[in-house]
Amino acid sequence: SRAASIAIAGMLLSATAAVAAWGYPTRFGGPLRPARMGLSPETAACAVDFVASNRLAGRAFVSYDAAGMLIDRTWPRVKVNIDSRNDVYGEEIYREYQRALASPEAMLRSLDDRKIDLVLLSYADPAPGVGAALLASGKWAAVHLDERWFVLVRRDSAPPGFLAAEEYRLLRPAALGSTQVTSANAGLAMEEADRAIRSCPGSFFGYFYRTKALLALGRFAEALE
């Protein structure tokens, strides 16, 4: 009846208003997540933008949570190792993905075995030390950093001249504050922090290290701006 339809519509509108005002639970008994318009700041939008805008290509080892966005922006130029279509990839590929995230040795082996050209992960994905081990191997270079996500490229797969312009030689894919900024390296820190800001203006990462560089250089008034 018309009255019942109006009552149901009213209930739906009330529920929508409640979600907009207070958020929604992601699981029974869990905390409320705020409702937002557009992309969540936790997504890999900046990292994916970097890969897409620089037209990087090849095989990618990518976070399960970022794979769909990367496919949407870069397929078929970039082919991912996994995404949320578990029925397509199968259990063994997912288990290999999990093993690679669990240890530096397994990650290095998986990247070589599958001839991976670029890595896109969040800091929450791999076990501590995996990102550092990739860089220490000499095979990989960090080319995008924000406070949640990073992109590494295999050195021998990078386009000509790309690493000279985009590689981070001081700042590392790790928790904020892990890179020590001193008066001796503050100039490089400033340069790389400014590049991080241009790459992801909404990220805190670049601003954090820019401030540390200014403080190391004694430019206190600028650091407070």
C-alpha cells in the first residue's frame, strides 16, 4: 500500500542519515567507521597514480587490497600477481603471496621466480624488514613513498633515465621517523620530501621529512609554517 511504501522510504532515509552522522560497523560489535564521500585516504590512490602517470609496465607484485585499483588504471600494461578473485588465482598462488610477505628470503625468491618488475605494497602488508631487504639486495629502487604505501621498481626493468629522476636514495619505505635527517643530508632530504609532496599532496610523509630537514638546517621559522 501507499502508506507502507512511505513508511519504508522513511525508515531507509533515517538509516542513511544515521550512517552519515555516526558511521557504520564493519563487523558485529566492532567500532563504527565514518562514512565518507570519494576514496578513503587509506587507499593506494597516490601509489597507483604514480604507476599510471609514469606508464610503468610489466609484472607487479601488488597488495591484495590495491590490486583492483591498479588493474583498473594500468591493465594490460601492468599485470598483477593476485587480486580479490580467489577463484581465478587459486589457493596455491594466494599461499605463495602470503609466504612472500612473511620473510625477506621468500619475497626475494618469489620476485625472481615470477620475474616481477614492480612492487606496490602498504607498510602493513609485509613483515618488518622485507622492504629494507629488497633495497639492500641492490636489485630494487624506491620510487614512490607516502605514509601508507610504497612502490619499488626492479633496476634492470626501469625505463631509461627514470631512476635518475625518481629514485629515493635517502628516504626509505618504512615508518615515519626511521630515516635520520642531519645537517649533512638535509639538502637531499628536502629534495626528496618535496618530490613526495608533489607525488601525493594529501600525504603527511613528505611534509614530515621536509620539516625535519628545515629543522636540521636551522630554518626554524620555515619549519613552523
